Amino acid sequence: MLFLSQCIGRPVRDPSGEPIGKVADLIVAIGDRYPPVTGLVAVTDRRRIFLPWASVAHMDATGARLRVLTIDIGKFRQRPNEILLKGDLMDKQIVDIEGRKVIRVNDVSLDEIEGALHVVAVDVGAAGLMRRLGFEGPFRVLARNLGRGVPERYIDWEDVDPLDSTIASVRLRVPHSKLAQLHPADLASIVEQLAPRDRAGVLAALNDEAVADAMEEMEPETQVDVLEDLAPERAADILEEMSPDDAADLVADLDQDTRDEILSHMEKDEVAEVNELLGYPEESAGGIMTTEYIALGARLTAAQAINRLREMEPDAETIYYVYVTDEDRRLVGVLSLRDLIVARPEAAIGDVMIREPVAVGALADQDEVAEVVAHYNLLAVPVVDDDGRLVGIVTVDDALDTIIPTAWKKRLPRVFSR
């Protein structure tokens, strides 16, 4: 095992053992499971030069020895798929994919694989920091005398996603592919830990749906910061991917100029939906409801209703209940997805629905909504206007916001997942 800190500053010698310079950095080609070292940057009295790995006979903690007598002294130029381990990675923020958090690189671990030197892990422990400072030996002696172990922590390169915008991995064909696979709540937590520059690089590499899902998990202050840092067109696309209630809450937190600019790039029906929700008092049922729900006519059979659901492909947040309305959109019944599935295919849903379902008015207080959800053990409660027309639903997670602090709510298993 060899560490980057043990290489930097060590002599580079020619085949006869004469020093020609010092190791300034190592170059690796990003893309493989464990990136291979493709060369080193040596510093001489006059310049920094590139030495391809094929010209290196051996390298260890004492330095590098070349296998060739003649070298190209042309100036080093970094290629698009390469990173400098010291310049681009050391002391930089990275994402620990497995641990789902942002950490700082203290050292880089290298090992020989099939005759070539590869990056295998990053060192994020105290031992790596002490090694770089030259205190690793005394530090280990002190720890041993105190009867304590030395904190060592390594992250396999497969579980690493570099963040710095200078790193070539950001410019590759599939940037931040591992981050895109994280749960939205984990991705949101990571984004909230990032500096604005690193945050912009990550968001630029993710599609609008992934960003929208993550933003719904962020604190309101971070949501505003993220949206304001985006181009208005991209911000509008992301808002359109968010659930209407979350989008409306976020738009309400924007300053008027930013709000107008972003809304001008959204589809008219999406803007109308957001504005409708913004028209309700913030602490009311209308202020926390979503307009994404499933409403069907009572004359449909169970088989027809299931086919309609397939056609609509509703979000997971709305499919637990099917609401039944009349010709004037007045709420007349409700049935669960289970009720719909076990009903006889030819049965009209009006015959199997629960009549006169529990509902709340659009201007009902949030605390009242939370009490109804808790009392009747509902996954969602319908919201109706003064004429009994269905205008939205409040899901249990939004209802819980009024009685459980956000920090505690995030620790609970989510009832709805996308």
C-alpha cells in the first residue's frame, strides 16, 4: 500500500540513480473502477514536466526511478479525462456514496493491480492527516501509550464521487451517476452540505425530476438558495416536476422579481395551479393540499376504474385512495386501492365506495386537518370548497408537518415514496 502523501516531494531519479527533479503530482485517468496512474508531474529547477507511466520503472515512498535515459521536457498539459491527485483531489470535498455524506480528502491510497499502480481508496481519517503533516509515527506512539487506537477511515474509490468543478469526472459522459441513484432524501442531505459552486456542478449533472424530488426533501431556505442559483428556464422546469403543493410553497418564499421571472417560463396550466394554491391562507388546508389526486365517476365499473388508473399513471402520492365525484365535481364517495382491486370487475364503484367520506374545508386550520388525519387514521384527507366540490387532498406527511418538528419528521419512515 502506498499513499500519495508519501510520494509528493520525493526525488525522481534517472536509471543511474541521479536525481532529475521531485514528484509534484500523480495523474490518473478517470473512468475505470479503480483509476490507473497514467503518469507523474515532476518539478525541476526550471519547469513542471510530464512523465508517462511507461517511462517509470519503479515508485515507492522513497521516490520514482525512471527506466529511460531521455525524457520529453515539454510543458505538462492535462487531458480531459485526467485528474491530478494532489491538485484536484487532495483537501477537496467528495461525496461518500455509501455513507451518504460530504467529507474531505486527507490522503489517497494507491496499490498495484496487475502490474500497474491504481487509486483504490481515499483516506478521510485522522491517520491520513497526521501522515501528511509528518506526525504519523509520533501520533501512533502516543496513541499506543495512551492505550487508544489510531482513527483510520478509508472509502473505496467505487463509493467516491468527486465534487470540485475542476475535476474531470464532472465533464465525463455520465457525470455523478452514483449520486443520481441515491434516495431523494439522501441526495437532499448531501446538497445541503455543499458550497454553492459544488452544488451547482452536482445539480447540472442531474435531470429535472431527480432535482425536483431532492428539493422536496430540503429545508425551505436551501430550496430558495438552490432555485435562485439556477437559470430561470431550468428553475421553471424543476418546479413543474415538483408536486403542486411543494412548488407553491417554494414559489411563495421567493422574492417577487424572481417569482415573476420563473413563472414566466412555466406552462400556463402549471402556473394556474400554483397560483390557485397560493390563493389560500398559508395555515389552511388549502395552503398545504396538493391538487394531484384521482377522481372518477360513480358509474365506472371496478375493471374500468383500474384501466383508467393504468392510463393516468398517477404518482405514488395519490394512488392510495380513489375519490368519487358527481357531474359537478362534488365529492360523493371514496374507496381505497385495496377496495378497488378486490371488488368484482363488473361492480360499479358507486356500489362499493364509502359514502359521505370524511373531508375538511379548504379554509380549515392545519391543526384541525392534522386531528382529522390522526383520528380517522387516514393516509390522506380530501379537501372540499363551500359547495362540496373536491379541490385537493392533504396527505399524512404534510399534515404531520403541523404537529411534528421537521427535524423529527425526517427521521420517520416516509409513507409516500416516489
